[in-house]
Amino acid sequence: MAHIRLVEPHEATGSLKAQYDAAIGRAGRVWNIVKTMSPNPPLLDASMRHYGVAMHGASPLTRVQRELLAVVVSRVNGCFY
């Protein structure tokens, strides 16, 4: 089984620490989906920019509709995070 060493918040430095601090500011914690990208901070940065545009950018869908779609797709895909 593959293993990814997750960087814990107290170990983070540089841009990873900035992303973790932002996550704590948003949610009060760093979720594992964010920690999974911790070995590659540029990937995490790009992923968070993508999420920001998808959820907060201009769209014919409301924020509530986008959140509902995310929940439904996660459920259909068996994602429980």
C-alpha cells in the first residue's frame, strides 16, 4: 500500500505554512485533503486557486448550487472527507 508522509501544521514552513494558516483561518483546522498535497506545495497552491475560482468566481450558478453539486459529486464518488 502506498504511503504519503503528510506534513503536520507544526512542521510546515514557507508557502505550505501560509496555506495551512489560511486553512485554519477558514475551517479552524487543516483537513487531510489539504495535508495530502503537503509534499508538493506548488500543487497545493494551484489546487487552492482552482477551488477559489470554481467556488467563488463568476458563474451562472449560485454559491449554494456549487456547494450542493460538490456534495452530490463527493457522495456519488464515495468521498467522505
